[in-house]
Amino acid sequence: MTEAATKLLADALSLPAEERRRIAELLLDSVASASHDEIQASWVSEAIRRGDALERGDTVAMDGDTALRELKAKFSRPAP
């Protein structure tokens, strides 16, 4: 990162959280991203991949409540 970018980052990090959030949104919006059609095609490919894996028996289906419960148990931290 250039010296100017490093200074800009330091200045930005000293701003209140809401201003940092807005700057981050604007910066992200300024970076070229995939088109809607590319994103849609990626999701379709992923859905097909997951469906194929399920049909082959490489994975098992799990309802959302069970999945969330297991994730919370796995990643929850004990209270201090």
C-alpha cells in the first residue's frame, strides 16, 4: 500500500463507526463486481453441484433448525 493510502486508512479508522461504515460501502460500490447474470449463474451452478452431491450420497440434508442449533453449539463461546 502506498504511503498516501496508509495515511488515508489511518485517518479513516479514526472516524466514528457510522462514518467508517458509509465510507466502506462507497468504496465497495466503486469496485467492479460481477453482474447480476454472473451471480445468478454461479448460484445455479452451486445449487446443481449440491443437488448432485446429495443424490450421490456424498452429503446429507439437514433442516435449518438443526443446522443452526449445531452451528451455535460448535461456535458459541462460554460466558466470561
